Amino acid sequence: MNQCVLSVSRYLIPAFVTACWATASLAQGAPPFVTGQPAQVTVTNPATSPVPNKVVNPATAPVITSSIDNPARIPYAASGEAGCSIQCTIAFPAVPAGHRLVVQYLTGFVGLTSAPQSVLVAAGADEQISYFIAPSAIGNQGAFSAFVQPVLMYVNAGQTFGLSLQATGTQFRTVMAITVTGYLVDCAANQCAPIAPPSQ
């Protein structure tokens, strides 16, 4: 029996030493790993014969994600009214600190004393201005102008978004009602990049 133990030991001991030497060599060449700290992982998918892959965000412990362009982030809607005769102006509340307002739609209605030559709408904030001609018609209650205008404008924190209507060839006879819709971006949760100036 002693011969059997000696015979087995003669093979196991060198194998054990070799395994320990290989482990030590790998540990010396590997980057240090600290428990609780993120480790860099590189995954290569060859272009010649790529392997289909799918990234899943588990519902039990999801990774926090956000999209600065998600319209449902903080829905925004504000309405204003103004009484005037030829030119009406409405200024909406200033954009809250730490946010950016993205204006998407302007909705408006105003009664007119007669059919207009035109109803010019100007909307904007700071140096951004959008112009369009509002449609008009004559109904049972007289002439009026109504519109739903898609726009895309960015208003930074502290700035005030405003809108002005000017009638040509007629006058406003009722209070102008305007609604602005879009969404607010929380710049604390998602950094708001500066609005790029026009190229020189």
C-alpha cells in the first residue's frame, strides 16, 4: 500500500506545483481587480461572421437609463390670453432653473371684425423667432383666425417664451387665446448641451 501512495504522490506533486506556477504567472500579468469597482470588459463581434447578440435590462435590478429627447420626460402645456385690437402679445412664464423648454406646438384662436388680409404670428425667445401666417375664415359668428402650428424651438432656463399676432386689414374683436405644448428637459438629470450658434 505504501508503494501505491508513493507512486500516486510522484505524479500529483509535480502537477500541483505546475498548476500553482501557472496561476502565479497569470496573476502577475493580469490588471489589478478591486472588489466593488467596475472592471473594463471588451467584447469583440467579428464582422465576417458576427454572433447575434441581445442586451437585456432586467426589471428586478435595471440599469438607470434616460433619454434627453424623450417627449414624455416632463410634459409641458401653458395657456395665455390677451385682449387687443390690432397687435396682441402674450408672454409665458420663464423656464424654471435647471430646465430647458422644447416647444413643439402652438394653438391659437381669435375673433376678427372682418376678413383679414393676413394674420402674422411671431413666436420665440431670446434670438430665436419663428414666423407663420395664421389661416382665417368666416363662420356663423363672423370672421376668425385659428391655427395649430408645429414648431421646434429651444428655450433655456430663465428665458421667457412669447408670442405675438398682428392683423392686417382688420381688427381683433375677441380675446386671443394661445396654448403652448411641448416638454421640459431636466438638465440636472441629463446635461443640456449648449444651443449651437450659427456657423460663421
